[in-house]
Amino acid sequence: MNDKPLSVSVVIPVRDEAAAIEPLIREIAAAMIDRHYETIVVDDGSDDGTDRILQALAARMPGLRLHRHHRSRGQSAAIRSGVRLARAPLIVTLDGDGQNPPDQIPLLLAPFASDAPGLGLVQGQRAVRRDSLAKRLASRCANGLRDALLHDGVRDSGCGLKAFRRDAYLDLPFFDHIHRFMPAMMLREGWRVETVDVTHRPRQSGRSKYSNLARGLVGIPDLMGAAWLIRRSGRRGLAAPEPQHRLSAVACREDEAQP
């Protein structure tokens, strides 16, 4: 039995990704072969058999941990459940549809290697998006509007590939869709944010959980709310002093996973 402390928890929110989830988990294992890590998959109310596939995988992979929402509560809630269950001080997230290549994880973790002071988040930015033209244009407009209001300096905050300190994340105010505003919220709390260009793949199976219209309709109130939180933070803009937090391993009981 390996008693070495875990260094990284990989958290995957997933809903109805029966075809994609097993190849994704195996790719993560290959990308993390030299690290002591765990993978936490949060099944957000899947009804396509994803849960059965995950249970079969977990029986063969000791480092795979599962948590299930019996009804869908959204991607941000799924990520939060996974982070609260995580036992490592660093978290990596990626989407469960297979479009975020796991071989990009080391790029996200590299800036943390020297325990960079004040670094709270490394945000992946898709260098070339492998989505439909309509989705790319909608995302470009949304990111432009977000940056105009939040001034976070990030061009692709919706990219699922992220690495961040667990303690920094748990200090953030929680609201639905916060995963799309992580850079701004980290900056609000005084953490430093870095960006890394990452690759992106076409979706091979399943379908997106939001249409462009639905994504826009849910995003506008959240954007207004994020802007309000920043204004009410008491800081002048997002360039705040770096906090003197230390990176430390923390444990979390399974029954604390509910947001």
C-alpha cells in the first residue's frame, strides 16, 4: 500500500457520457503515470448507463473514486462535490466528454511545481477549438462580453481544463455556473491566475448539454452576478495583493460532498 500523500486529485463532472468516459479515464491514467494521484468522477444524474460503466471501472482501478447526484444539479455543483471529496491539495478538472485531452494535464500542473507564491489557478485556453462554427462564434461573443465586464484577462474561461489549489477554490463564493468565472473569482480573492494554451478535440459521441441559446440565457444572469460580487468585494479591480496561503494537503469525508 502506498502511504505517500496524494499530490493531485483529478475531478471529472459527467452526465450521459457512457461512450466517452472509459477511454477518458484510461487516458488520464497514462498522462499521470508518474504522479501519485486520484481520479474522482461525479456522475450528475446520468440515465444512459454511465454509472454502471463507472462502477465496473472502479472495481478494477483502486485510484478511481465515484460520487453520484441522483438528479442533475449542474456542472458547477458536480465539480464542487468532487473538490470537497478530494484528498490532494491540487485539483485538476476536465470535461467528461473527451474533448479535453488528458495529455495536457502536465502543462497545467507545471506552474505549481515550484510552489509559486500566490498562484491559485492555471486556466487552460483552447488554442484551436474543435467545435461547430456556431458554437465557436457564440463562445467568442460570450468571452468578449465577460472580459469587458470582469476584466479578468482570460480569453477562454469556459475551457474545462483547469488546475487550482483546493483551499483557494473552497474559499470562493459558490453559485451555479461558477466554473465559467473561475479566473475572475480567484482574482477577486487575491489569488494569481496564469493561462496555458491547450489542445482540443472534436466530440466523438453524445451531445452538448446546452444549445447556444440556452447557454446564453443562463450565462447572462451569472455574468451580472459575478460582476456584482467583484464590485462588492471591497477591492479596486481584480489586481489584488497576493494572499499568503500555503499549499497543504487536506482530507474530506465522503458525507461532506454535498454543495
